[in-house]
Amino acid sequence: MRFRQILVASVLVAALGLTGCSAAASTATTETPVPSASKTSTATAAPDPTAQLPELPGVTPGTPEGWQQVSIGQLAFATPVGFTFDQSTAGDGAGGKVDYYSDKSNPGQAGSVPAQLNAALHAKAQIWPLAQQGFTAYRLTIPGARQAALVFGSQKIEASETAVSQVYVLSEAGTYYTLTLTLPESQDAALQTARQLVGSISVQ
């Protein structure tokens, strides 16, 4: 499946470790597991793994003009102009879910990845991202979130350089979400779109 392959590629190259796999562990020096909701109720919360990251500048809260408001679980966000819903699949275990959106009007050049946004609700405890070469990690302030971060950069997908934005959100209830945005455009333009996406996010 094309959608699933793009999601996995962006996760592995950015050392994001969505399932705590060894591939992610091999690219990072330290990793901080996110405790599950059941554990946080009986144990002291782990240190915030995003505390030492720089805050992402230039974020304006709210839904950008022309964007469509959507949600997955308790995570509300907006999709960029032109993006439409494609499909929904089961995620990582019972209760997990991934929704796929794409911009059919922005397919990119031949051999490149189309503009695409994947939203995932994760059923398992996750490992927080650590940026590797070519990627930068930022701390985010998301209404209703306990912790949030963005990893941004570019990677080669299908023989073409593609801008990748991966947003991580841990809700106060202990639910873990990710949003993966791939855009066949310059990093400057893609980072601005990522700022708009971040500004639209809240946990209900």
C-alpha cells in the first residue's frame, strides 16, 4: 500500500521509533519511553523528553483560511487546502487507527511522493523522537497536551527529496498521537505549512 509505505519510511529515516523498534534505537544515543495511561496513574511521571528542545517559532493558533477541521480520537487538527480523506486503517494494536489524507492536485513531479498527511492514534506506549542528521526537533505547545514535539527535515523517498514533518502529541490522558505530513516542495515552504498544521492542533 502506497500510503503505509510512506508513513513507515518517514518514521524510520527520522529515527522516530513509533513501536520502539531496534532500527530507531540504533540511530539515537538516548530514548525516553512515554508511560502508558495506566502507569502514570500509579507512578511518578517520567521527565518531559521535550523540555530541552527549542520551541518552534512562528506558530499562530487557529485554523488557517481554507483548511478543513478534522479529528482522530480526541486530537483535533486541520488539513491543508486541497487535502481530502482517502482511507482509514487499523493501527498498532486494538484501538489503534491511522487516517490518510492527500492532495490530489499536488502530486509532485514524476517519481516523487504526493502531498500527504497521515494521522495516527497509537494503542501502545511509544518512544519519543530524537532528530538525526538532516532533521531538527522542536518543542510544541498544544492545548490539552501533556507533551508535544515536531521533527522536521527532508529525506529521499522514491528517488526524490521530500519535506517531512512529524508531529508527536501525548494527551493528558496518556493517549499518544502522531501526524506525518509529506510535501514535494522546498523546506522553507514545508516548514511554514507545518507551523500552520501545529497551530490548528488541540486535544479535546
